[in-house]
Amino acid sequence: MAPKLRVLIMTCLYLAITGTFQKPSPALAQEVYTNSDIGISATTPNASAATVPDTKNTPFNEPKPGEKLSFEQITEILRTTRNLAGRNLSGLNLIGLNLSDCDLKGADMRGSNLERANMMGSNLERSDMTGANLKMASFYQSALTAAKLDQAILDGAIWVDKSICAKGSIGECRKIGTKPE
């Protein structure tokens, strides 16, 4: 094989492997350069071209301990770590929110509206849900050790053992079919 043809084939293989033959992006300004020694031309991106900021890797603004979280902060945490342990969620409207498999250990949820919220498989140990609306919320397979449910409305909630709380269940789950004491 002729030396020039061998160099051309090797150069083409190199360019194919490094991705130089990819279609250039129209968003970036590019320059064309030619290497007359081996008889090829290629493009290089202009370093001064404007780029779109990467919002996926923007740092999350971490709230201070005890600071009441906003709905946006909660959804950001749910997208990443699902760790809301010790967080202040008090008085928030969280109707139907998917809190399944979350760590809510010691969370302050006093007076929150968690109607139809899915807390299946979550750790709710020592969480404070005093006065919260927990109608039709799911606690199936959740850990509720030492959780405060004083004055919490539990009508129709799905309890840890998959039983359903009767209407009028306030502060504790009265199973359907059982009479109040």
C-alpha cells in the first residue's frame, strides 16, 4: 500500500474514533482548518461561542436547620435524596404528595394537609403530625414508632397493616368494624 494512502486511512480511523466526523452543531460558531500535509480538513468549535447554562447540576440551596421548607424545596429533595428527616414541613399543603420510601424521622408536620399523601414504606419515627389532615393517606409498611398523632384526622387512612381507619379516627386509627371505647 502506498505510504500516502496508509497515512490517509490511519488519519480517517483516528478521526472516526475521536468523533471529529460528527455533524457540527449549528448553535456553535466554527472554524474550518486544513492540514495540507495529510490532505484533510476539519472543524473546531469557537471557544467564544455562547453556551446554555447547565441547570441540572446547579447546587441545591440547602435550607438552615429548623427552617420551614417551601414546596419547591421539598420536591427538589424528593427528586434527589428523599431524606426529609428532621425537616420543618409544618402547616404546608401537601395534598396527594408522594412521600413513599422517605426518611421523615423527626420531621415536623404539625398542621400540614397531607390528605391522600402516599407515605408507604416511609420512616416516620418520632415525627410530629399533631393536628395534621391525614385523611386517606397511606401509612402501609411505614415505621410510626413514637410518632405524635394528637388531633390528627385519620379518616379513611390506610394503616401500617393495610387496614383502613374508620370515619371519626382522630389521633389514633380506629379500624373499620370496631366500636369506639
